[in-house]
Amino acid sequence: MFPLFEPVNGFIIYTFWLTIALCFFAFLWMLKKLSVRFWYDYIVFNKNVLWFTLWVFFFSRLFYVIGRWHDLKYIKNPLEFFIMSDYNFSLAWAIFWFLLVLSIILKIRKEKLNKYIDWITISFFFVLFIGFIWSIFWWQVYWKETFYWIEILYSHPFSPVPFQVPVFPLPIVYSILFFILFSVSYISSMYVHIKWLIWYIWLIIMSSIFIIFEFFSWKYDIFRDSIWINLMQIFSILFIGFCTYRLFLVFNENESKEQTILN
């Protein structure tokens, strides 16, 4: 695999950071595109992009270090916290802090999350399938040894994958699933009238995908060392509970109203 390449002598490009940059601009591009389609106020993200970036980056990295505390507790130089060799963030905590910052901003604007949930969900699915394709290059996601004839050998000297044999590329599975989820959610956005209703269901499906396929991941964290599930699965279970609760509120709010779900 290719965690880094050097197009010019002394100038090193890390595929991890290239992916982060690509996903960042792809997310903003999709938000901008959908803001025109859904008549949303893009300024919600445009004016606060620095806050989203700083909080998501810092805390997703922080909680990744906590999750891998057995291996990373020996970090002595604070600079190693940001310029790391393991190419990893915590996706679960990145989602959590993004939603937390968004909730604070919407609270200040006196707006509800339901108004923006479809906009965010489609854009997030779009970024997920892109990110998982690129994660093949820098090993953040990998399966254990299998024999399906499509395995990949992680033979790079910097690879943290603990296998000397080809392993199944779990990122491909995730990428295909999230591409399907993105496509279906994007198409359904043209026909769904009560938009926030269907988007919470898509988020529940997303969380279920993580719960199921993380059992096939061969990565360990502080939680999986102690119990049989990892941080991403714990977060997904809690996220399903959150989405279910929001769905309950949606049904209660619309119980006395005559609304049609499909146009």
C-alpha cells in the first residue's frame, strides 16, 4: 500500500492527509450543492467552518489516542499528537463533535436539527464512501485473514497491520455499502416530503452497518480489549438510540397533523 509518496526529493505527501483534505472539500461541495436544491442557508457552515474543523480534528484525534491507550500512552512530545505515524482518527468522535458544534450553532440561531438533518446526512454518506476507498492506502480499516481471492497484502514497512499474509479489504465493503446508501438517500430526497423522518432511518441503517461489520475488523481498542465490542460499535448503539428517540419526537409532533410522506 501507499501511505506516502515523494514526487519531489524531500517533499513527502501522506495519502492520509490527502484523503482528509479531499473529504473536507467534498463535504463542503456537497453541502453547497444541496443548499441550492433544498434552499438551505449555507452560511451555517460557511461562517463556522473553522470551529467545525478545529473541534472535530482535535477531539477525534484525542479520543482515538484514548481508545488506543495501551499503545499510545508513551507519547512524550505533544507534537506527536498531531503529526502522527499511525494515520488515525476516531470516526465516532468526529461525528459526535460535529453534531455537538452544529447543535450549539443551531441553538444560537434558534433553529432545530430536524431542519438540516437530510442536508447533513446525504453529504456525510457522500464523504464516507470516498474516505473508505482511500483508507485502503493507509490501513485505517482492515479485515482479518480470509480466502476469497481478493485479499491485499499490506507489505509496506510502515504498515501497522499485524498480518504477513493477504487480508480482506474491509474498506471496499464499507465503500460499496455507503455508496448504495448515498445513492438511495439522494434519490429518495426528491420524493420524501417529511424529510427528517427518512433521514433518521438512514442514520440507523448506517449505525447498523458499523455494528455488524466492525465484528470483522481485526483492530483493537481499549474497549474491545475489555469487552467484545469496540468504540465504534458502542457509539453506533448509542446513535441508534438517539435517532430512535428523534423519530419518536417526529411522530409525536406530526400525530395531530395530516401530512403526506411522499409527494
